[in-house]
Amino acid sequence: MNAWQSGPFILNVSSGDIKAFCMCGLSKTGPLCDGTHKITDIKPEVVKFTEDKRLRVCGCQKSKRLPYCDGSHNG
């Protein structure tokens, strides 16, 4: 997988939002899914949010907590 950027994406989500996060690493619109995974067996992580949140979403694709950032880009 290639990194989309060296640090996390900061996304604000609202209660009721549904986001599909890329898990295959091929999306051209990372960190969100653009459907490119259809050439793989990997599915996006679809999350429905029940509260307003500010997210740190992995941009380097090295996190062990994908789709969320765990600070792996620092090391």
C-alpha cells in the first residue's frame, strides 16, 4: 500500500453520518472508499456514527487500527 499522505486526515462527522473507509489502500480518494476495492477481495470499513466526532483517520496506511490513526506515521 502507498501512503495517501504522511499524517492523519482529520474528519468531522455528525450523528447519523455513514462513511465507507478504504481498507484496500487503492482508493484515489483516500481515506474514503471510491470503489477500487472491487478488483480485490478487501471490503471497505463502513461505519455509521451515533454522535458528532472529530476523527483522526490514517493517511500513511501503516496503522494497526485502520481506518483510524495510531501514530504509526511517526515511526
